[in-house]
Amino acid sequence: MSSTKMVKIKVWSTSVDVLNDFTGKIADIARKMGVKVSGPIPLPTKKLSIRTLKLPHGEGKKKYEKWEMRIHKRLLYIAADERVMKQLIRLRVPPEIWMEIEL
């Protein structure tokens, strides 16, 4: 039995629609080349929240604003193939997406 090396691609973004579209493109490229694909696997969403005091607050109650940013993550495993990697390098990455590739 031959074991194929898998490439781990971790993608994250604050915009879930752009993230799903981008991971779909990656998976489509790999499937068209006939390479084994696992994913996109959704990982837990990280919520960053900050509470700030509304100004001017004056003499009354203290009022706060809550700001929240969500970071959505996806994980893909693709069989290591030179043709697929060349296609992924050519793929245009949107500015609101961060990507990490491990061999």
C-alpha cells in the first residue's frame, strides 16, 4: 500500500462568505486534477470582543459599546501533487484572507 503525502492548508478570515468561496475554489482545483481532497473542515470560530465606554457619559449611567470581530477558519487536506501546487500558487488570494500551507 502506498501512502501519499498530504498538504495541510489552513485558511482564516473575518468574512465567512469570502472564506467559503475561496476554499471552494481550492477544493475544485484539486478535484479537477483528480487529487484526493479532504475538507474544507470548519474549525471553531474565534470571537474577539472589546467593550468601550461611550462618550460623553456625563452624570448618568455609564453606557458601553461592544465591538466584536469573528475569525472563521477552515482546514483542507490535499494530496501533494506538483500540478495542483502550481495551480494553487497562481490562485489570487483576496486581501481579507490569510493562508498557511504545511507540507
